[in-house]
Amino acid sequence: MLSMAMPSILLVTGVLGIAGAARSRPTTIFLVSAALLFLTIPLMLGRFGVVTLISSICFCISGFLAKRASLIA
């Protein structure tokens, strides 16, 4: 069950992050970044944590850029 739940959660989290980035919603992007960072901890044991860590960092950068763009406009 756990082997099927983790990829599903990661997929849903990634889709939410991309949807938040497409709509320039910094709050959604930061929540997804925090969720991916939280999921990185158990995945480090299976050596898949690097992928989620990189994704979390990218979503965090995207959130900062979206927030900055909303302040400028």
C-alpha cells in the first residue's frame, strides 16, 4: 500500500505545484514546496530524496518569482 501511496502523493503534489505556477499563486507554490520538502525526509532512505529536494527548491524559487511578479504588476 505504501509503495503505491507515495508516488500518488508526489504526483498530486507536483500537479498542484505546476497549476499554482501556471496561475501565479505564490501561496500554493510555497505549500507545495513545503510538502515536497517534508516528503524528502523519508525518501532519502530510498535514495529518491534528491529528486524531491530539487523539485522543492525549484518550486520555492518559482514561488518567490511569482510573488515578486505580483508585487510589480
